[in-house]
Amino acid sequence: MTETPQIAVDDRGRDSRESRDERPDPATESFLAHRNLLFTVAYEMLGSAADAEDVLQETWLRWAGVDLGVVRDRRAYLVRITTRQALARLRTLGRRRESYIGPWLPEPLLTTPDVAEDVALADSVSMAMLLVLETLAPTERAVFVLREVFDLGYDEIAEAVDKSPAAVRQIAHRARAHVAARRPRQVVSADQTRYALDAFQRAAETGDIQGLLDILAPDVVLLGDGGGVRQAIPRPIVGADKVARLLAGGWGKVAAASLRPAYVNGHPALVLQRDGDLDAVLAVRLDDGLISGLYAVRNPEKLSHMERETALSR
């Protein structure tokens, strides 16, 4: 079996052989050049960094056996391989998530500062958008991501998903309308998110129910993902009054722990630590300046990519 190069598992996109002043072979060099892009494609399609890493391993194994002499566009070829592998895994994940214990949330990423600077990229990898993408069928999700986020042409997408360009256009139109009806109504700046998080944290820590009601949307939804491993809210909590009373009543335990801001999936979020260990990540969705979604990830299997920054790119 062809050995996977270190670059396939290094999310900073560095080749371990660089320290020995050895120039990578052409296949490895091309893979390295597009590594962050390929990871981003896989992650947006899967909502799981661990599965995106596996897809990149599979992509490398197939790429290593390709005759580069017949490849006109290496970037497009690599994206095609990644998309096909991600589609196959996405269909498997759908069956796996049916037996998931409690609400399922995307795997959070501690992202590099430049992700927040690319507003479109940050919007596409936000927890809120990834949850919207979960409502698409696998092929619809692939087409939407490749067209709307990465601006690939219909012909390129058609090759990646094994459809005709005409069919891809129809799928893209349908997916675009589906997402538009469910995504946040406006692109939210980092300052707006940070302001909402500050107000939320102050009110929750002091048990100020009215303060929470002032920052929560009337139809706010609170989701907690413990994966059956950590205690979490077993089902969605809907409505400002219910969410405010739950948080005001139980936040004392949280306030006793260490809570700090971080950039998660390109947006400000809160990270909870207990006794120096990462306990949870809290991300939000904003609509019209109010928090309409609260997403608390506690499943430890989903927190490994919060240990170091992940580079994403379009």
C-alpha cells in the first residue's frame, strides 16, 4: 500500500520532510499546495473534522497513483477525488447519525484569524450554516458547497458528482433555495457576535433572566451534544423563556469554571474549561441582533480540533 505522506495528517499543511531540506515529489507537492482547500471541502460536506481527515487520507492514496502527465488541472482533479470520497462517507454518516445519542452538532474547529477575515468562508463554516447544510441530500450538499462556496463551474462539479451539467444546474438551484429559506437572514460581523456573547455571558453568570430575554430571540433553540459520553441537554429546548430559565438556574456551575473567548469556525464563541481541561464549546447563531441558536458541544470525541488552530481556505 502507498504510504500516506505526513502532509495528509498535518492540518497546518506542512511537510515533515521540509526539515531535511528535501523537495517533495510532484504529487506530494501538489497535494500539499491544496491541502487546506481539500480539507475545507471535505469538512463543509461532512461537518466532521475527523471524517474530513480520513477523506484526505483516502484522497492521497488515490492521488498517489494518478499519472500526472494526463492531468490538466491538478486542483480540479484533487477536488474531484475529495468530493467523491466525501460523498461516499456522507452517505455512511447519515446511517450512523440515526443512532446518535441526543442532538448531533458539527465538530467545532479552533480556526486561524484569517478565516474570520474571509467573510464568505467564515459564513460557510459557521455552526449555523453547517446545520443548515445537514438538511440537504448528499448530492445537493456537494453541489451547493462546490458552487456557492468554492465557485466551481458547473462542468467541474458535474465531473465530481457524476451528473450532467444540466442536472447540476437544477440541483444547485434547488439547494440554493433550500438553504436561503433556512440560513441566518444576514451575514453577521465578528463585532456583532462578540457583543451578543458578552451580553449573554453577563446575564447568564448573574442569573439575570431579563438580561437573557433581552438578548435571546423569542424562538431561540438550545442544542447540546454530549454524544452519550458527557451529560448534555437530551433534546432541543425551544423558546426564550425556557432557555433563559434553564441557563439562569444552572449557570452557577458553569460560572465556577473557566470561560474564555475563542474563534470557532471563523466566529467568536465561548470555550469552557474545568480544572484546566476543555469541557465544552458554545457557539451561537444570530438573527436581527438576537441569539436564535445556542450550540453546546461537550462530546470529547468532537473536541480534539480545539487543541490547535486549523487552517481553512477557498
